[in-house]
Amino acid sequence: MTQALDVRDVHASRGSHEVLRGVTIDVAPGEICALMGTSGAGKTTMLRAIAALGPFDSGSIVVDGFALAPGPVPPESRLRVLRRSVGMVFQAQSLFEHLTVIDNVTLALVHALGWTRARAEAEAVALLTTLGVAHRVSAYPRQLSGGEAQRVAIARALAPDPTLLLLDEPTSALDPARRGSLGEVLRTLAAEGHALLISTHDVDFAEGFADRVAVLAKGVVVEEGSPRDVLSNSTHADTRALLRSPSAEPPK
Amino acid sequence: MFAIGGCARTGNEHAPLRWGGDAEGGAPFVEADPANPSRVRGFDVEIAEMIGRGLHREPVFVQVAWASIEASVERGDFSIGLSGVEDRPELRERHSVTIPYFEFREVLAVRFADSARYRTLRDLAGRRVATLGGTGAYQMLLDAKGNGGPIVVSYDDDVHPYSDLVAGRVDAVLLDNIIAERSLRRTGGFYIEPDPVATGHYVGVLARADSALRDSVNVILRARMRDGSLEKTFRAWHVWDDGQARYFARVLGDTSTANAVSAERSVKSVGAYLPALIRAGAITLLLSCLSMALAVMVGIAVAAGRVYGPALVRAPLAIYVELIRGTPVLLQLFVLYYGLSSVVRLPAFLAAVLGLGLNYAAYESEIYRAALQAIPRTQLEAGRTLGLSEAQILRLVRGPQALRLALAPMTNDFVALLKDSSLVSVITVVELTKQTAIYATNIGSWVVPGLLCAAIYLAMSLPLSRLARRLERKWSAA
């Protein structure tokens, strides 16, 4: 089976600081992979490189058969295929403040995919129903709670039906009860065949819902395996540092 | 304070005689001396010197805008105004006025091709006739307007009526023969109808309370008429003719009626002026709305070009913004209307809309640029990951959010534009402020016209601010 995501030996730097120093990671369809690490480990840089929002210096990133070349981010006109394959949920959700929930979700369907408004709205309502926020269709982002905003952001990213869904610290604004229900939602998405790469430092969340965990430290993956193996029996210093850190990181 | 003129009015024999005139009016009245631009010369200057000698007071020239001579003399800025001031009944009601020292003819200037067609004002029904605002000719045209009369186009100076006549923007100019002949010498290209439309007189104007000084001045003027000094001066400035000789003879033969004050003219009521003010207000509003629409469209294009464009586009746009913001809008209006008239002959209203619109576009573009740059990067990235093109992100995400940020400063600019639109009177568009000035000049007071004018401006700007606040509330609730 082809991987939804195949990252090989990726290096990336910000200024003179090398943030990623040879990261290799892959995610299969239907799989949830938690990319873990303390703040500054390079999780967000990795996600941004995969979503073609940030550059990388060397190595290869292949998403659903589409290869991203190292170097500056290419113009949007050359990223059409990638954009269809990757959805991203930002840490601070970044919902479009001036649009209602339903318009946030239908925007890409209508304008990027050219669907009719009726078809897009039917799809959006179905997604929002799955995610449990269908009652907020006409609300504006600032009227939503953190959990609702998170689900709407997921619905927005899922609407174009991407193969790979990237989530950046999805639990950071949620209380423990809501983390659990978010996990359930993500499991449903994986069951539907989506590949999920989740950057998180929330150990309980990763243990509860990830199929596989990759621990990123100082720009490389230091440990990888099932949550039980990595998180329960780790002897690696960086993983233990992660386990000791408080599991809620304030949103950036 | 040098300008406190109270002492000059007390009639102190040895105090300097401060007299007011407008050197912008130019020869033969008052002009800066080409040999020494800090001095003035002209027949009005020589008359001031004659009066000074007669009073044993040294004449001191005070520069004042021609249209403000009457208000300034009443304030006490100087003792006597001499600058081709026209004798009018209202002038005599409000000020002390000397005997007329010169008789002029109001003459029509037309293009050569029209010399047989337009001989009188009646021939000019429905045609555009230009004149200097606030003059007797202007009043004459206003009186003729309406019942099949001409369309009046008022200017703030006496050069552009003639250049616009030659350029075809107006069909005739009605002004006194001295100005007409001077323009004919300067620029030429038109024909002065030989039959005068009317005759008028130049007088000296003094504060109403200064009738004693006025009487002394009258004695001096008569003496200079009698001894030929005035004739010599007028000859030297090439404005003497037989009509003038006959006029002097008439004045010297009759001493009784020259100072008679015409009391029959009733003060026009507010009701008579209100429709004109409201019409002018409508012009202000229309002009402002069209200019703002242009400013918003050009401003958006400039801002988008500066945020998204390559360096080759950004540089000229930056130059445009700096050039427009760094120079007075008045200068831009002049250049657009008069400066470009040899290339493109814009109608006044269109030039006004373009001038104000392009000026405000520079300011709008900076507002939009700042607003565009204030939208968080993640909003744009969210758009990208959804597969929207850059143009779609601008149109669907960044633009609408920036518009919300720009609303308050835009409202501010529109209110400012409503008032800045008064500047276009320099290119002959009569809008609210100009109409108010005309009204105020006619009744000799700014109080009622000023209040009415302010009320109309507020009636236009307040609902606008309200609407903007309502929109802002709606958007911030969202």
C-alpha cells in the first residue's frame, strides 16, 4: 500500500539555526501518527514544510504521490495537486473571522473546487453533523467555544476530502473531557481512510488515540513505535523529558 | 501688532495712510513692480499716493485678496480700499464710499467666430458666460439668469475666464473693459463687442464709520480731476478715453448726488438663498460621492499593487502616493484643469471629480495597504491550504477583513472630502462653500449664511458617520 505521507531525511533551517536535521517519517491511510516533542523540537516546522507553507533545505516529501522539491515554497499555481491532498488544522484554528461557520466550511468547496453552493452546503452540514457542531452553522468564529472552533476548523480542512490531515497541537485549547471526544472524532476520520499526522506534546492524548508515535528532539526522530512501547517503556532521555513536561502547552 | 489698524482710522495727520489692494489683480490697477517686486505700481497706487499727499500722510500698501477688501476695511486692517472696487448699491449701504474716480464699461468678450452672433446678453440665452465672482458683472449675469438668460460661470481670477473662452469652455466673458482689453493684449484670441452691456464705476471704499475721512478723500479726488493729475495717471496706464473726459466733466459739474445712498434695495431673506444653498449642497454631495467612489477604486488598485505587485509596479505606485500626498490638492486641481487644458480640455465638474478622487486615492491606498498588512498571516495560510488562489484569498479573505479595519479611517476621509470639495470653486464649480461666500458677500454678513452652510454640511456628514458606526457595530458583533 502506498503511503499517504512519506518524509525522507528532511533538513530545514530558520536563519542559521537548523531546526530539522534529517527527519524521516511516514503515515499510511487510516493511520493516526502522533508527532511528539517538547516546544521547539521542530514539530510545527515539519508540519509547515509538509503543507508547503514553509521551505525545507534537503530531503524529500511525498504526499499521496506528489513530490515537494527542497527549496523555497513554490507558487500556489504549482501546488494544486498537493492542496487537494493535504488539509491543515492550525493551532489557533485560524477560522475566517468574517465568515459564518457554514461559509468557513463551504469556502474551498465553492471557490477552489467549483461546487454549487447548495451541494457545498449539504456537504458542510453533513461534516458539521459528524463533528457535532451542526447547531452552530450560522455562528461567527468569535462566538464559538474553543472546542467548537476546533471542530469547525477540522470540518473546514476536511471539506475538500484530503488524503492527509495535519493537525497542529489540536488539544492545546481543550479541557480533558473535550480532548477525549476530539480523539473519538479523529479515530472516526482514520476509520474512513484519512491519514492523520498530529503534532502534540500531550502524552495522554497520544497514548489514547494514536496508532503510532514519533518523538522529535533536536531536529531528528529519536524514537518511533506504538504508543505503549514508546511512551510506557521508554529509556530515551528526550522521551522521558517529554513525559515529565506538563501536558498542556499554552497556545502560541 | 502692526495690523491693528484702529490708530490709522483716527485721522491722525501724520500717521501713515494704510490702503488696501490686491496685487494679484495686476496692472493697470495694482501690480508688483517688475523692477522691484517688493513695491507696487498701477493707477490705484498712484491715486493712493495722491490721497496720501493731500492728507499729508504717507501711503502704506496692505495686500488683501480682492474679494476681502470690503470685509478687511471694515475690520480696520487699512483705511481705504483702492483696487478697482466697483460701485454698487450694497457697497454704499454698508460702507463709506468715495466719489467714483473712473467710469468703465462692462463688455462682452466672445470668440471671433461668434462676434456677430453674441452681441448682447440676450443673444447668450442658455450659453455659458464667465465672469469674476462678486463683481457687478456677476450680479448682472445672475439677474439675467433664469428667464432665458445665460448660464453663469464664476471664476476667482480674471485670467482664466478668457483662457477658457479661447479654449471653448465658455461662450462669452462679461467683465469691465479694462480687464477685457488687458487680457486681449496678454493672450488674445477673442473679440470684444464694441457696445457695452452697462457702465460702472471704480470707487474707494472706507469703513462705514469713516465718513469724515471719506469726505476729505472726495475733496482730494475732485481736485485731482480738476487739475488733470488723474487724467495724466490714466493716460499713463492707457485707460483714458473720451468717455472718461465726459465723465469727469459730469462729476465736477454735479456735487449733490454722488454720495446718495440707495436705500431702496431690501435685504434679501434667507428664504431667497436657501434653495441655492441646498442646490449647492447637492453638488457638494454628488461631487464628494463620485470622488470618493473613484478614490476607493483607485485606492484599492494602488494598495493591491503595492502589496502584491513586483518591484516594477510598486515603485511607480509609491511615487504616485508620495507625489499626491506631498503636494497641495489646490495645486493638483489647477494643473488638472488649467495646466492640462492644452492637452485635454476637461469640463470643470469632471476635473473636480478627477482631482479630488485621485488625490484621495493616495490616502485611501495607504489605509488599505495598512489594513491588508494587518491581516494575520495564518488567515492567508489557511486560505492557501484550502487550495484558494492568491487572488481568491485577497477577494474572499484578506480584502473583506481589511475592509472592516479600513472602515473607520475611510469614514473619516469621506467626511474630510465633503469639506475639501469646497476647494474646487477655484476651477469654477460652485459648490456649497462658494455659494455661501456669494450669499455672504451679497448680504454683507457671514452670520446667517455661515450657520446655514454649517448646518447643511453637518446634515450630510452626520448621517454618514452614523451609518459607518452602525456597520462597525454590526461587524464587531459578528
